[in-house]
Amino acid sequence: MSSKWKRSSQELVDHFHESMIGFEGIDRKKMFGYPCCFCNGNMFTGLHEENWVLRLPHDLREQLINEYHAKQFQPMPNRTMKEYIIIPEKILSCQKTLLSLIKKSIEYVQTLPIK
């Protein structure tokens, strides 16, 4: 089994970048070769392989897990990033819902200590 991560599809990368247009006060960077966005030094969203992950408060994560069967993000086996979920395809295909969640993610990380 290879430990090398797969590249995100160009379609997903384009969707990611296009969805970030219009959000102010965010920094775009790459982590491990994947596009990510930060606010006040805290990462709030990014891509990993064919997954788009989003950092959200507990209540909203639980809601998405229950309603959309969202999964918690694990970049490696047994390495759960507890505040991050993988955005389900049903949400990725609904830009209005996706943008609302991105906004809520930014609002959440703005409550965290600045890094």
C-alpha cells in the first residue's frame, strides 16, 4: 500500500477556488500540495485527495453527519481531525448551501485564538 496521496481532480480544485471568491480576510495557501484557506492563521477549509474538508463547530458537524451522512476527516488511518468533516457530494453540488457552510466555517475560526 502506497502512502503517497493522490492529487485532487482539476474539477474539484477549480470548484474550490471559484467558491472562495468573494470571501474577504482569508489567506490561500497549499498544505501537502493541496489548496487550503486560512483565517487569522487558522485553517478552515481545504482539499485532500478527492475530498473537500471544512472546519465547523460541534453542533453543525453533528447536524451534517446526521442529515447528510458527512464523515469526519482522517488524512491518515486513525488520525481524525476532530473539527473537520468531508463535505458530502450532495452539498458540493448545491453552491448556495456550500457557500453558507464556508461562511459559517469562517465565522467559527474567527472565534479561535489568532495564530
